[in-house]
Amino acid sequence: MSVEGIWDLSVSTPIGKIKAVVELRHEHGVLAGTAHSGGEKVPLTDVALDGDRLSWKQAVTEPMRLNVTFDVTLDGPTMTGTSKAGRLPASRVTGRRRVLTTGAAHPGE
């Protein structure tokens, strides 16, 4: 299953919904990516795809400094699952793969 592309995410946290963009790509045969949210751009770590299950970790500084683990299931152009930050409750994650048109801007532009 190809997971590469740009994904628009919505994370339902205890403090409200957070919108983010995740860009996934293969670099030197390894799945890698970056996340963009609120003007912040962070690399994804420990990106793993096992069948239709995708997981990764990322550090965030807004709204507070946290290390977050994502665990989602892919279903074609959509993903659903959870994110977890330390002892905080798990947050529901939904995402949709962006359909790019010729000349489309990259995330954060």
C-alpha cells in the first residue's frame, strides 16, 4: 500500500481540534516525513508501515512541548486512529490524502 503523499489531519484533543498536515515520502528506501501545524514544521521519527497500519512519533512545541505517538489505520485515501502524548488521554485522529493538481503549493506555503 502506498502511503506517500500529503495528508490533512484533524486531531481531537482535550483542548480542541488541531489541524495538521503530514507529508510522507520514501528517502533512500526508508519511509520518512514531516508534520506542519501552526507554523511549526517537525520531522517524523520511527515511521513504520505494516500492512494498512501506520505509526510514527513527533515532537511538538505548540500548544505545549510534547512527544506524540500516532497509530492509524489506512483505508485508501483516509486514515483513522489515535495519537498519544505521555500520560494524557489518547486523541482521535482522522486524515485524508490531499489530491494535488499541477502547480499546487507544498504544505506550509
